[in-house]
Amino acid sequence: MFKKVLIAEDFDSINIAVKQTLEQLGVEEIHYAKYCDDALLKYKKAIQDNEPFDLLISDLSFVADYRKVEIPSGEKLIEVIKKLNSDIKVIVYSVEDKSYTIKSLFKEQNIDAYVHKGRNSISQLKTAIESLLYNKKFISPELAHILQSKSTNEIDNYDIELLTHLASGVALEEMEPLFKKLNITPNSKSTIEKRVAKLKDYFKANNNIHLIAITKDLGII
């Protein structure tokens, strides 16, 4: 069983439930943080003391308040911690169900488990932790189809950049000078128009507004 676990979660009720679950499983040392910045400090301090964490359990969304933070999301926290230790086991515990986000976490951040918060999430969290002990990946059954689906597999960072600017109100004819200013390539008008057309065809979108709506629903932007 894991000996030392770090929980990054901003709601006390969820922290308590996760902590109780870990205690039932026999975890010896449990720490939690309500802010991602604090979670990173705890993680670095553990490394400094030569008593590193075995497991990180993190939410993705943290409610903004009066405090200014450097790391606003669990996704960014995982990215930073993975750079410090690529071998640490990571469980995401979140209400987020957008396919692109979940796929990216497994593919880009190499997380070990994704537990969807809901009626059965505590029992699923137990299963996820036990799966990790045998070096197995876990995803909540209701989201398993996401990893099996080929949708969004062909979308790259250039597409995301293009869609993000479209969603922020940049007109297609304004995209070329903007991309040149930002040193994003390719940046010719014809290439940009062809890429948008390809994206509309890929997502079966009727127009740019429909395209933005679909990609937002999928969590791509």
C-alpha cells in the first residue's frame, strides 16, 4: 500500500472523504492542500526531506478567491510535479468529463487513473488505488469509452491555437497577421482557411460557430 499521499482538493468535505478512504486502505501518512501552490510546496519539501510522496490525488478545478496563485489548476499542478518526478503515481479525482481533457491527461501527463466524482466515486477511488498497486491504469467505467474512441486523436497544438483564437472572437481574415505576430506557423491565409475547413469536416460542423461549440463541449478549448 502507498505510505505517503498528497491530496490537492479545495473542498473540505471531499478532502475528508478521500482521507477516510485512504485510512481504511492503510495509508500511513496523508497530507492535503486546498491550493495547488501549497500542494507543490508540500511536494518539494517532501523531496527535500528525502521523504517523497508515493501518490498524488488531485482535482482539476479550483475555485478562485482573494488569493493570487501561480498554479490555477490541477492539470498544471500535475504537469509541474511530473517534471520533478515522472514516476509518481497520479489519480485525477474530478467532475470533468470532457473527452479531450481526459485523453490528454493520460497521453500527455501519463496519469495513472481518472475517477469521475459521482455517486460511486469513493468505491471507484478504492479500486483505482488498488489497481495502481499492480501497475494497472484505471478510469471510471462511465468514461471508459473516451479512451477507446478515436475522436480528437488527430487534433494537434496548431489546431487548438487556431480554435482558441476563433473562440475569442478573432475573425478568419485577421488570423494571418495575428499568427505572424505570434510567430505561429504555418500562417498563410490559404493554409489557415484550409485547416479550418478540415476541422469543420472532421467535427461535422456546419459553420465556425458550430465548430467552436463542438470543440468546447469536447474540452478541446
